[in-house]
Amino acid sequence: MDTFAALGQGLFVALQPINLLFAFVGVMLGTAVGVLPGIGPALTVALLLPITFKLDPAGSLIMFAGIYYGGMYGGSTASILLNTPGESSSIVTALEGNKMARAGRGGPALATAAIGSFVAGTIATIGLALIAPTVVDIAISFGPEDYFALMVLAFTTVSAAFGSSVTRGLTSLFIGLSLGLIGIDLQSGQARLSFGVPDLLDGVEVTTLAVALFAIGETLSVCAAGSRAEEVIEPVKGSVFMNKEDWKRSWRPWLRGTVLGFPIGAMPAGGAEIPTFLSYALEKRLCKKQDEFGNGAIEGVAGPEAANNAAAAGVLVPLLTLGLPTSATAAIMLAGFQQYGLNPGPLLFTTNPDLVWGLIASLFIANGMLLILNLPLVGLWVRLLAIPRPWLYGGILVFATLGTLGANPSLVELGMLLVFGLLGYVLRRYDYPIAPVVVGLILGPLAEQQLRRALAISVGDPIVLFQSPIALTLYALSALALFGPLLFYLATGHRAPVGADED
Amino acid sequence: MSDQPSSSARSADRAGLFIALGLAVLALVVGWDAWRLASVNAHSAVGPAAFPTIIAAGLAILAVATAVEAIREGAIARPRDEAGPMVWVLAGLVGQIVLLPFLGFSIATGWLFAATARGFGRGPVWAHFLAGTVMCFIIYLIFAKGLQLSLPAGPLERLI
């Protein structure tokens, strides 16, 4: 089969010593930032983008993928030992995991999270390798109107999935879309929303916006919370190894979590949160020891952690095959591709097969490295948790401004960092999700391009948008994503479960 | 920032109304820009104004929806945020922008570090300023010399 030949070639790329080094640096950095409260994988990749500009594209993308996977592992450590999830897809892990740690079973909780993540990550990466060529074959026949419909679907699902209400999600999205308008319109050469400021003609940098929203906004909201957010680190007592019963109770939740996580992550709906919530609910229902749930049941850690990592691999399917980011981290990885003049999408598989398959193969390697490194190094990660918060956040702001200055040494850029940081604080304060802002900024211009291309072919007749069956199906799905929660409410009288914000 | 949890549950959520106002203003700005662009002669079937018009309309609808939600759901009690620490962090960021052109990366960013630490309740400011400046000088050496990143230099950076 072609896929395996391509994957073998990719493995050859990924196994080159320099790329192994990049993968190693990526997983170490990713785990470290995943553990630290306040910085997630999206922020780390955003900070590293300007620094890696001069490096080899394949190497840096392999490193970014390592950060992405490592961040997922690290997030679970913070959730279990600190009860403050490093990123939102670990929120559910904290429910049972922290209870286990308090009961002196932190070791097995970390172990089932790590091994479950490995199992799920490996299966889901195989899924990614198998499914990607098929999606590419379908996507090649997409016209601009289909791409536009696909982006509308991504917009609606990202807004509906993140945050506490659809209105709030859409508001975040439209703020992002408005920011995406700033700068020179490439087709007509007209400056839009730049108010005569020359620095705005190039548009808003994705990295500046992401760093501001995640680093500055988070710092402001944590310091404003003051003593409200005191934290207790649970020491890891006893063995980190799982006993026979732990294994017996863990392997089914791992597989069920994978089955839930990968397809949901791979849909243009995206996000790793929803599958973790679903997995938790499922394990709670299936668990034989009902009274243990809520007091530290290992199934409640194993399932959601597997779902989390499987979804993380799933998110790479629309990113690599369609160029469609469905999470904040994926949006910034897309910016990473663009920095090297590469456009993820069906064509990338024919123009740069070595890079794409090298990246996919490196995911297997990153996963293996994480399994080997994580448990022995747990003491090191715990020490990271103990960094005093004044120094931690001081350091985060130093690196945030360093990354921004490195990309563009201008005071206007720093000013934008400050303004968007305040925006990030306001969004957090009033429960508006962050990810749709970033996705709106990066996908808005792409959606406009496809819309205008479609309308140019039809000489301005908007009917063309609604003629293709693919586009119509995608619009139907968008409507379902938008009004689904409302229908759910009307039908059952309960509010639909919605995911939390991704970091 | 400016919301007091109201005692009567029926009064509107003031923060929500402010956000609705902000969205309405943003809709007007984007819409005005689109109107300006629409008068420019476009060569293609769809000009640069089409997409901004859609976004402006969306923002206007969201402004109304946010206002309706704020009135219908009433005031939401939110935990109080402390202004003092935020002022320190913001002073750090603004100070860095002001100092950067004159004193260079290390000193300006050292101030940012000290002010942030102070915002999180860790003093004294001068000790953190010194430590931060030394740390940022090392960062400057690594990134500006090692990775050839162009960072603003000041008196300290010119010593090397």
C-alpha cells in the first residue's frame, strides 16, 4: 500500500539524528509548559515561531508537533498533582486524578495517564496516517465554494464548542474576523481598517495576538484574582507503578477513550475537550464501583486522558489535509507552516511528501519518547510546579515580549501586545472563549479568499455558493452545530454540555 | 472591571451591556470602513468591501443578542478582581515600551520582570529589577548573538 511506503519514507526522515533531537527538544519543552500553569502548547508554539524562523522547516514542525503532544502529557501531571489543569482538555482528569493523588495514589494516576496517552496517541496516529490520504483524495475535488462552506463549518463548530454560550463563542469569532480584516487587501490593494498606521498595513500577526491573549491576558487575570487562586501541590507518595488491578481497570477505558477522541478530533469540529467530557460520563456509567467515582476512580483518569490524546492526533487530520485549524494550537501550527511558505492542504501531500510524512512519523517517535521520559522524570516536573508564581509569571511576560520583539522589533507591535492582552483579560473575565478569536484571525482571510474566488468564477452570482452538494451538506452541519444546543434544550429541558475554553 | 454584583436579580448585567456597546461600536467602525471601500471602483465581481460588510452585519446582530441576553439573564455575581496587582503588571508593560528605545532590551525588560513580580506580591522591586536585568542581559546574549534576533540595544548592550 502507498500509505505504508510513504510512512516508511517519513520514518526515515524522522529518524535522522537532527530530527530526533528536534522531537526530543519538542517533547521536553512541551511537557514542561504543559505542567506549568498559565502556559499551554498554543502559547509555546507561538513564542517559538519567530525564533525558529531560520531553522529547517521539517525540523521545526517536528518540534512543534512534539510540543503539542508533550503539552497534553504535561497537562495531565498538573491536573493530577495540583488540581489546576495546565490546559482545558485536562479539566476532567483533575476531577478523579487529584482525588487519587490526595489518597496517596498519585503514582498510579500519573502512570495510567501516561500509558493511556501513549496507547491512544499511537492508535490515533495510525488512524491519522490511514485516513489522511483518503481525505486528500476527496479534498482535491473541492471547489472554492466547498472550501468556503468548510470554513463556515469550522467557524460555527469552533464557536459553538468552546465557551459557555453560542453567542459568546460567535462574539469571540467575529472579533477575530474583524482583526483579520486589518491590512492591505491583496486582491484590490486597498488598505482596510489601518487608519493610516503603517505598521497595520501588514495586518495583525497571529503570533502577537496569540501571545497577548494567552500570556498577557492570563497573567492579568491570575494576578487580579489575587489570593483567590491558592494552590496545593500533592506529593507523589508510594510506587508510580500500577498494580494488576489498575491495569485491569485501565485498558478498556483507554480504548474507549481513543474511539471517542479520534473521530471527534478529526471532524472539522475539533477540540480535545468534548471527547474528554464524553469519556468521563461514559466511564462513570460503565464503572462497576460507582461509589469510587468522585473519590478517585482510575477509570476517570484513564478514559479522558486517552480521549484527550486521541483527539489531539485527530485535530491534525483537518489541519494537514484541508489546512483547517480547529483549535488554537492548530491555528498557530498553521501559522508555522505559512512562515515557511507552506500551505497545508491536499497539495502539500504531493509537493512536500517528505515533510508531511516525516511529521506524521515523528508523532510516533514523540509518543514513545514521552512514555519513556515521563514517569522517570516525574520528580523534575513536580519541581517545576513549585516555582513561585511571581517569578513564573514575570518570566512568562519576559519571554512573551521577547518573542514579539524577535518577530518584529517595533514599539507598535509591543503596543498591540498590550492592547490585545487587555482584550484577553476582558474575554476571560466575562467568560468569552479565546480560541475562536485566534481561529477567526487566521481563517477569516482564507475564507474571504475562497468566497471571492467562488464569486469571481460565477461573475458575482451568489447562487454558486449553494449549488454544490458538498457545500450544502457542510452548511447543514454548520446549522446543526449552531442550533443543536438549542434543539437539545428544547427537546430535553436540559442545557447541552459544552466544552470549556482551550489554552 | 466595573461591575458590582447587584442585589436585585432582575436588573440587567451591566458588564454585558458594556460589551454589547463595544460590539456595536466595532460594527460601526467595520461598517464605515466597508462603506468607504465600496465607493472605490473594484475591478472584480466582488470588491474588498463585501466581506467586511458581512462581518459588520454579524457584529451588529451579536451586539443586539448580547444586550438582550444581558437584560434577560440579569446581573451575574462575579468574584471581585483586585485592581492593585493589575496596575503593577500594566505599569511593567507600559514601562517596558517607554524604556526600550532609550535603555535597551535588558533594562526595560528587567523592569517588566520586577513590576510583574511585585504585582504577584513579591518584592522588593529594586532587587528583582537587578536580577531581572541580569537575566535579560543573558537572554539578549543568547538570542541576539546566538540566534541573530534583532533586539533593541541600549547602553548595557553596547558594552559588548
